[in-house]
Amino acid sequence: MRDAFVAELTRLAEADPSVMLITGDLGFGVLAEFSKRFPRQYLNAGVAEQNMTGVAAGMALTGHRVFTYSIANFPTLRCLEQIRNDICYHHLPVTVVSIGGGFAYGPLGFSHHACEDVAVMGALPGMRVLSPNDPIETTACTRIAGTAPGPTYLRLGRNGEKKLHSALFDITSGTMIEMHSPESMEVAIIAGCGALDIAMASQELLKNAGISAGVWSSPWIEPFDQETTLRLARSVQLVVTVEEHSFFGGLGTRVAQACATAEGIVAQVIIVGVPREPMHKIGDQQFMRDQAGLTPEVVANRTLLALEHKAARR
Amino acid sequence: MNDLTPVVTKLDPKDLALRIRKHAVRMTSLGRSSHVGSVLSCADILATLYARLMRVRPHEPLWPDRDRFIMSKGHAGAGLYATLAELGFFPIERLDTHCQNGSTLCGHVATHGIPGVDFSTGSLGHGLPVGAGIAYALKIRAATSRTFVLLSDGELDEGSNWEAFLFASHHQLSNICVIVDYNKIQSLAPVSETLGLEPLMDKFRAFGWEARECDGHDHKALERALAPASDRAPVVVLANTIKGCGVSFMQHSVLWHYRTPQGDEFMAAMAELEGTPNA
């Protein structure tokens, strides 16, 4: 995702000289080429995220379109009030980019686990929240961040994620992407925050168990695709959300909130996400996902169990 | 034609400062709001900036070549609103709505719908990083505009300022000018008893800034101190001020950081200001 982001940012910087990349002293080996090619559009603000974010606001007030760049929680939580007051309140075209959303930096420990970022950024007024699920979605999301008005939070993984789409496409504002939509669908799985691979593997497991499940990818967290959510929730037994993010305040919360305030909902909502408690045993991304119960097996088992309960109640 | 003539030199800073003070007492009384002491402290700084130094156009608030001003000590917003109204950015009558229900003139500085305000503040430690970003953007496009940022002394407790002090000197932002309203009183107690700042001039110099010190109530001294940088370093002016300056019973007082002038106190404050020789 990181390389896809930098490649698209390079295209944006070439087309628009007002595009500016400010890093909080991170991006070793990733940003060097950009900095050489666009020296006037690149700035290393040092390890000082509050100042970096304020500087971004000041530059945006003076006609620039700014990307701030760092990893995990540094560009978001460390300077949260600067994002809220300086960027969001003034509705400035600043994109906050975080590399390593979720457990991408798993072995580095709790400080580097970014599992509340989407909840926090998504609560800020006027903040667009984009959390692509693969490198192709990353390209499309970066393009939106680089051209749309107002602030954006762009939550990325790290690198080496598999491409889950076959071709590059433009994503429409606030809409989910249909990955798999079988006939007589019983379950709809909506994936966000980098968990589309889990959702797709869950769908395979369910298929083997005789359950017909569809899969949607939701790189948009804000604005959120209520329309598709409600259409699905009115036609299937279960809507299952999967996200590499706290189960609180991210994709699942939005799906549940949409369903709770609409009429004619038949589906039950199951939210699969990261528990709120810090995890002290560390390991790579897969290890952390396993610990958090964020696996295709868990998604499939919880789905089957919920379907059984539903059938028993009938 | 690029007309860089300052629009505001016709105003006398002494006259403007007195008007700011009277507005501040009236506004905080009408709106039953706090921070009148903070406004009185920086009234002469605002008056000198807007009457003598800032290149602005009240009829064209977003003029791209204007000088920028950020009131980082946003709690003294009444002072900035009064200054802008006196300059003609918006009608003076609007000041009466300050801190009232339905008004956009809130207790801390806001930009929305208020011509002439470059940036909204209210939480301390935000103005200088943003000012540094503006100055950086202006510098890389070789613009001649200056960016002025007014900080309070208590605000210097915020670490974000010191990140920005490092940033501005590293990038040689000689187009930024920071003014510290050094009245030596912060929210609950004197600065020296809270988090001591001294030796402050040494700190600024150690951070690579051209540090100047002056009497923050002497308009001529302020004008000299606020002159453009002599070299490539950014400029910081330590303006020695008196909190509550201009109203005897508000001077040097923590109480008037919070208290709103009502009844006899309002009358006494206004009478004292009216009696101030206007020359």
C-alpha cells in the first residue's frame, strides 16, 4: 500500500505544484525519490508531529494541498487537537497519512498498534476517512485525497499486501465495492480497515459449509455507504463486518448504527474487530490477528453459530 | 498594479489602543465574559501592529499580498475583534454581540464569518506552528508578506511552540515575527511560580532567533522592535507588559483573567479609560 500511495502521490505532485508532502521524519527508503524529484514539494518536519500538523494547516491556508506522513499513531493521536482545530475547523485540504494501520507493525508493540485511529479520526467534523483494503484501492483513495476539498484521513497498511482487485478503478464517494454477490445470499460480509483478505477467505469457508455469503469492500468509512448497508440488511439473515481496527468506532459501529436507525431491517449484525484491551504478547501481523480473533475461521464460526441461533428461534 | 501601501497608517496607535481597551471592557461586560485583563495587556501591541506595521486591506480581507496575523492567545479575541472593527473590516456595532447567544464573535478567536481574522485559535500552542507554515509557504514563493504571531507568556508552557521555534530557525523564516505578551501572570498564578521561563531571551537566542525586548506599552519602542529581521533568523519580540494595563484596579491581577466588569466596576473602568489622556 505504501508504494502504491507514493506512486500516486508522485503523479499528483507532478500534475499539481501546490501538492506538498510533509513527513514526521519517517519513510526511510520510501520517500527519497520523491524528495529528490520534488524538492520544493517535500519537507521533513522532524520528530515533531504537533508542529508538522500546524505547519500543514498554515501551508494549506496559503494555497497548498498538503499530505502529512508518519506511521501508526504519530500523525493522528499525537497531534489530535491540531487536526481538529487547525485542519478540520478550517476545512483545509490536508490529508493525514498513517502507514501501518492495525497490526502492520505488530512486533514493535502497543505504541505501534494503530487500532483506534479510524474511530478517533472518524469522529472529527468534516473529516473524510479512507481506509483502503489493497494497493489498488490505495491508488484510488490517494487520488481522491489529492483532489477532493477539505481534510482526509488516509489509513494505509505497510507494504506487500496482495492485490484483491484485478484492475485499477475510480471509487465513487462513499460507496462500497461489490466483490462477490451470489444468488440467494444469506450472509453479507462487509470488510474495512485492511481486512478484505479475511472477509474473502471467510466467504470461501462458509461456501464449503454450504452457506452463501457475499463480500463487499468498504474503503470509505466517512462518508459511509448507508444505502448499500441498508439494502443488504433488508435482504440477508446476517451482516458481518470485519476490520483490523477496534470493534468500537470503526466499520462495524457504522453498520450497526445505520441498521439501528432504519426500518425493515431483518439482518442481525455481527462485528468482528480488535478487542479494546491492549495486547501484551506481540508478534507479526498474522500473529496479532490470530490473538485478536481476527481470522477467517473465527468469522466463519461466528457466522455459522449466529445462523444456528436464528434458525432455532424460528 | 501591486499596491503595497499600508492602508492603516492614518490611525494613531495611541488612539487605537485606547479604543481597543474601551471596546474590550464594554464587550466583556455585555457578554459577561472573561479575559479583559489579557486584552488590556496586549492592546498596545495590536494597535502598533495594525496602525503602523501590518499591510492589510479592510475592503479586501483575503488580499493575497497581505501581512498575516495570528492571535495565538485566542482568549484575548475581544482585542482582535475590536481592532478589526476599528480598521473597518466589519461594523463596530457588531462588537456588541461578542459572547452573546447566536453571535459568531466567540470568546476565543474564530475566522468563520469574521473578515480579517486569518486563523481561529483558543487552545494554546497552536498559533506558532500554523504561522510557521504560512511563513514557509510565503517564503518558497518569494512573497514579501510578513507573518506576525502573538503569544502569551503562559502559552510558552506548551511544547508545540518549542517545536515551532526549532522549525522556524532551521528554515530561516525571517518573514515571521513572534511577539510574546510578557505580563508575567498566567491562569492561576505568576509565571515565575508556575513554570519559570527565565532566562527567556537566552532561550530564544539559543533556539536561533533574533530576540528583541521592549516596553509592550510604548508604541514607538514596539514599532522599532517589530521592524523586519536584520538577517536570516526569525524575530521574536519580548514585549514587557502589564496585565490589565489601563485600568488601575485590574492591573497585575489574576482575578481579572476571569472576572467580568459589571455595574460599578464597569463604570469605574470606563471612567478611568475616558480620563486617559489621548495623546
